Amino acid sequence: MVKDNEKNKITSNGMEKIVSLCKRRGFVFQGSEIYGGFAGTYDWGHLGVALKRNVTDAWNKAMQNHHNMTFLDSSIFTSGKVWEASGHVSGFSDPLVICNKCKEKFRADHLLESIGVKADEKLSELEINKIFDENRTKIKCPKCDNKDFGKVRATSLLATSNLGMLEETDGQVYLRGETAQGIYINYKNVLDTGFVSIPFGIAQIGKAFRNEISPRQFLFRKREFEQMEMQYFCHPNNAMDIYESWKSERMEYYKKMGINPKKLRFKPHENLVFYAKAACDIEYEFPFGWSELEGIHYRGDYDLTQHQKFSGRDMRFYDEETKEKYIPHIVETSVGVDRTILMILCDAYREDKLGEAERVVLKLPQKLAPVICAVSPLLKNKPELVEYANTKVYAPLKAEFGRVAWDDNGNIGKRYRRQDEIGTPFCIVVDFDTLTDNSVTVRDRDTGEQTRIKIEELKNYIKERIS
Ligand code: GAP
């Protein structure tokens, strides 16, 4: 019997336990840890890689369900003109403010937030300076308690590079700040392949880089992260309906994934950027509060118009049937892989009591669990058990599911605790009875219940439960 206990919450700012579990069990490590860490970067360990693959597979599969969806893998490095055209060079910034005493840098909107003043991150430099000035006397430096700050300066989020600067271009080179631009600049290439026509989508997963002033909340705000973005090209007449249908589809996607629906909500954007027709976020209630998980934006024809202007290429679509020529409108869905994983971990983390034993368990949706089942011989010094477990249980399950672990370290109780912590839905134990009845014990992660299953039924038993 599982009893929830009151410690079932992740506590305070809430991330410590998740961060510690991720390191202890090999999901995520601090980037450049042996050199004291490199802020805003994290490295994925063995289980993190597996979880990440399951998350990106799920997203790809959801996108693939659209018959008119195409996929792209565009370069991280692009011509600097891409970012001038997109508006990132002039307008993609965070409001930076420096403490005059300890010289620490902060985001002005975060400092304002800490005294309960809302300041949208999309405000202009002038607007945020005004709000900051009105509240200056109330704001304390989180590091040294000083109240003396400099002026708020808009600081570019684009990460720069010197790659190829001398040979190919005399302009600035950037690491991409979002994957979306790679899609816009390839839209005509995709259309010209002749496989799709308006309306159609281009989906892409890839790395993005941002010079975040204060990367924070673990995987939530990183300097190097991965995005899953989809741009849907459509006629302006039905773009709003398409926007609404992507909104519901994306929300349903998270619910079907097994995320607690009470922790998901839509948040419409209060201040739309000038070109946007409509925009909202899907928010999740993280331990540090409701925050953006995914953005869904109806961007009008802004992006393609800008690239037409800067590149001189005709971005219009010619409709053979209606003889109409127009720049398609775009509906975008955009979510971070890292942020999705943080949500999944927060949603799955529990501390409960199983019988008399307290445990930490990740109740991960079975499809996402890095390991589907762990196979154990009851005793690792009994060759007959090890041989049976290896050849008759582990090898066939591994061939079928791939995500199967061999675990013979420590006693059975310890193995269960370890597998619970990484969210393995099933632990399979080969004991002395197995040698005569060809059955194994399958222990369920969530309930702790143990069931005897014939080995010939094992594959189907697991398949049914993860389907
Ligand atoms: N193309 C639109 C775009 O990039 P965004 O709101 O800046 O919009 C989209 O980013 C999504 O990418 C966010 O909802 C979030 O999931 C993820 N994301 C953005 N910045 C991030 C960061 N610094 N670290 C991790 N994920 C981030």
C-alpha cells in the first residue's frame, strides 16, 4: 500500500531535491563542473539522454500525425542578415541592471518581481527604466542588500561568434537565438520540393543559444538549450482558426502525456508585439510558480515579409487554383526540450511511504521512463539464477524494448529504491521458484504490488501496460 505523506511537495523554491536527484542518478550534471561550473549550461547523463530522446520522439510523433507536416534540420550558424531581418539584432534583449556596490548583474524585471511589481519582459528600455525608477527605494540587491543600482540597460540576448568573420562576411556572426528563423529562410525550399502546399507545417528540433543575464531555476532558463518548434504556413483567412486548433491540440498533448491537468493552463499575452495577431503561453505550475512552458503565436506575415525585404527573394505563394499570390501567415508552436523535461520531473517527483519504508519515486509516464523495466537475479552469486535471468528474461526483453536495465547491485530492497528514483515502472526478479515454474515476480513502481507472470507472457504484459 502506498501512503502519500506531507513531504510530498518539492519545498521552498523547490528545485534542490530535483537537482540533487538528477545528479545522484545521472540525469543531468552541472556544465564544466570540475572547473567550478559554467552558468546556464548543463550536461545530460545516461538517463537524461534517454529521457530526452523519449520527449523528442513524443513531439516528433505528435507532429507526424499531421499529413501535411514536414521536418527540417537547419544550421546553427546562419548569415548575420537573418538576425537583422528577424529583428533580433535590434530588439532581442533583456533589461540588465547592475548593483553599484557588489557589481552583480540582475534582470530588472526579476528584481521588480521580487517586490511584487509586474514588469513584462517585452517592455522597452524606456518603459522599464520608468517602472524601475518608481520602485528604486524598495529594491534591495539579493546579494549584498545594497539599494543603489545603475540605470537599466537593454542587453542583447544574441550570443556572438567570430566564426568565418574574416573570410565570409564582414558583419557579425551569431549563434541562433531560436530555431524558428531556420524554418522561415527555408520555407520556399520546402514548398518548391512539391510535396506540400498551403496549409503545411515545418517542424524542427535543435539547439538555441541565449546570453541570459541570469540563467536560473535549473533547466528552466539556460544559455544553451534545445527547442521543438513548428511553424504552420497558412492563408490569412483561416489562420485564426488554425491558431485556435493548435492551442487545443498542444494542451491535449500534455494532458495525454500524463501531466497533471490541474497544473496546466493557458495564459494569453497581455502585450502583443506589434506584428502578432494573437499569442498565448501554456503555463505549468512549477515549484517556483506558474511559468511559461510553451508559446503559441499567430505571427501574421511578419517573418516572411521581413526576409523578403532583407533577402530580395519573393516569399509569396502562388495558389494555382485561385490564382492568388500572397505571403502566407504563420502560426507557431514553440517549446524547450529542457523546460519540458523539468516539467515532467517536477510532475513525477513524489516522496511517499510504501509499507513502512519511505521512498523517493519518480512516477514518470511509462512511455517517457528512461528504463521500462529492470531485470534482477534474486542473488548475484547464484550462477543458475544469473544465467536464467540473463538469457531467458533480460536478453529477450532488451531485444524487444531496448530500454531495459540489468540490476544486480545490493539487496532487492535497495534495487527497488534505486529503480523507483529513476522512475522504472517494472522490476522483474528471477528467484529459485522461477527455475521450476518459469514465472517471475513483476513489481509495480506505483503500487509496490508484486505479480507472478509466466515468462512467455512477460513481453505482452509489459507491452499492454506501456501502450
Ligand atoms: N520562436 C519563438 C521563441 O523562441 P520564446 O518564448 O523565446 O519564443 C520558446 O521561446 C520556448 O523556448 C519557451 O516557451 C521555452 O520553453 C523555451 N526557452 C526559451 N528560452 C529558454 C531558455 N533560456 N532556457 C530553456 N528554455 C528556453
